[in-house]
Amino acid sequence: MSSLPSRSPRIHYAWVVAAVIFVVLLCAAGVRATPSVLIVPLEREFGWSRALVSSAVSVNLVLYGLVGPFAAAIMQSFGIRRTTLISLAIIAAGVLLTTQMHAPWQLVTFWGVLVGLGTGTTAMVLGATVVHRWFVARRGLVMGMLTASTATGQLIFLPLLAILVARHGWRTVSLVVAGAIASVIPLVALLVRDRPADVGARPYGAAPDAEEHVAANVNPLANAIGALRRASKHRDFWLLAGSFFICGATTNGLVGTHLVPACMDHGIPEVRAAGLLAIMAVFDLVGTTMSGWLTDRFDSRWLLFWYYGLRGLALLYLPAAFEMSLFGLPLFAVFYGLDWIATVPPTVRLTTQTVGAADGPIVFGWVVAAHQIGAGVGALGAGVVRTTLSTYTPAWVVAGAICLAASALVLRIGRGQRLATA
């Protein structure tokens, strides 16, 4: 592989790795978006309550987050390619096994545990690790592009999955998703390399005399716990984790899981409802990529202030949007979509500024863990609210309020001290 850069001198191999990881994250995003179109079909076939189905989604989301810091540490010890290949195989197996389930414990085991563990490795920590190893220049932009793959995954998968559910049933959806994940495995095996040195290159934008940092080969568990122990001494780590908890609760947990079922409660067919998430995905692709560009140029704290504040206003508007005949929900989809996960690039930057480059990817994994715990709480909480009150309105209102609180919280990051340059 050392001859690859010489055969393609105009394209740094970092962009090849980033492109393949974009595809991996895109397909993983399709897996994570799938429950939103399965909730109602599972209710109808098995008689499972929305709270019960949401509990499996909640387990998935929480494990997705908790495995992140350990995945980052495992990548440091065993490599990006090997870790990614194993996680893709676990995802494909977990999704495929759901076609045979008949009891709630199987839903929790296959979708909650197996898929949660697999997608937790092929997640934002994977993108952060690739950006940290392969790029010195354009880090914010590349992180924005990789994060935007979540939106693109929704754009590609959700409308198709909604049509498949309506015409062929939910098991066909599981087969299609498992096949998509399996098809990415050869691409990773052939093209992904762990470090620039593996192809005789330096990180993109690195100075010619710069030495590449290679992490010590230590126990991944000890490395992850050690990074958390060091980070926990920083007040800013807790501010970042707390704000990202709110981010997860109001995106993956609430809107990502429950918007389609909420639309169906208002008489909107699931294909049209999935189309709203696709519209959201288009605008999030723009918004998150732009957020990466802005993160390279402006104070990340103020970016997060605006992102959380505008998201809160969008969620407070949502109950009224359901009552509007024509433009209500599309307007929400556009406005909310621009802000869906635009928080990631500035959060990655602030994490690295807080704890340093060496611990940055692993500590960001812990921040993502807080995000996904929030997502689990949001998914389960909204399911309980809907089951108990037969409406999602209180869930939308509470989510909007805590987003406004997060917009004030992030301005305290770095207060009274000078953040390091990332």
C-alpha cells in the first residue's frame, strides 16, 4: 500500500480514508434511523406497547454511547480498520437476527444490545479518531462532513425503508439494512489504513518535519478509564457532557425515534412522515458541513449557544406545526434539520481544547456516551409519555425548554481561562 500516494499524487490518502469512513457512518446512520419506521409495525404485529418498543431503542442508544470511549481506546491499540470490520459484522448479525424474533427479550437482545454495541463503535468517535490521525488542517470541515453522514444516511434509507415497510413488511427492512452493512465490509478491508505512515504519508496539512504521535499500546479498558479520570478534573468536561446529554435527548432520542410515530398519530402516513425526516436530513447535511467550516473560524461556544437556542425554539413550535395544514411540518423539518447535529464539530473542538490532543478522541467518546444516555432517556421518556397521556406534546415542550437551558450552559465553558488552540 506504500505506493498508493505516488500513483495518485494530487489526492492525499487521508481523503480516501475519510470517504470510506463517510460511507461506513452513512450506513450505520441508516441502521440507527430504522427503529422510527418499525415502532408502529411491531405494535401491530406483536401487540407490544410503544413504551416497550422504546425500551429496546433506549438500550440501543445508551450502549451506542457507552461503548464509544472504549471503542476509541480499542482503535488506539488494535487499529481503526480491524475495529471497524468487527463492529460492522456485529451490526449485520444483530439486524439479521431481528427477522426471527417473537418475544420482547429478543428485541432487546438483538436490536438493543448487539446493534447498540456495533453502532457504538461505528459512530462519532470513529470520525473523531480518523480526523485526529489523518488531518492537521481542515479538521473542523472534515468532522462536519463525517458527522453530516448521519443526515445523508437518513436521506438515503428512511424513505426507502418506509416504502418497504408499507409494501413488504418490517422483516424486509431488516434484510435490506443487514445487506447494506455487509456490503461495506470489503470496502473497509481494501481501502482503510490505520495511520498515514501505513501508506508512506504524513497527516494532511502536517509540517514536513512534524513527528506523528503514536499512542502507547496499553490496555484499552485502562486507557479509557484513565482518560475519563483525567478529564473529570476539568469543569468544562462536565459542561460539555451535560450539554451533549441534552443534545442526544432532543435529537436521536426524541425526534429521531418518535417523529414518525407522532406523525402517524396525526393521520400522516408513514412514507410521508419518513419524507419529513429526509427533508431534515438534506438540510442537516448542509447545516452540519457548514458548522464544521464555521468551527475552523469562530468561537465554538457561541456556535453552540445559537445551535441549542434555535433547536429549542423549533421544538416549542412543533406542537403547533402538527395542527397546520400545509407548511407547518415542512417548515419545522427545514429549520430543525439545519441544526440537527451541527453541535458535533464545535463540541469535538472544545473537547480537544479542554483535555489536549492525546486524550481528545477518547474523552470525546465519553462526551458521546453522555449524548447517548440522554438519547436513551429521551426515547424511553417520550414513549412513556405517549403511552400514559396518549400525546407527545409534553415531550416536545420539555425538550424545547432544556435546549434553551443548554444554550446558556455552553457559554460557561472556558470561563475565566484561556482555551488551548486545537
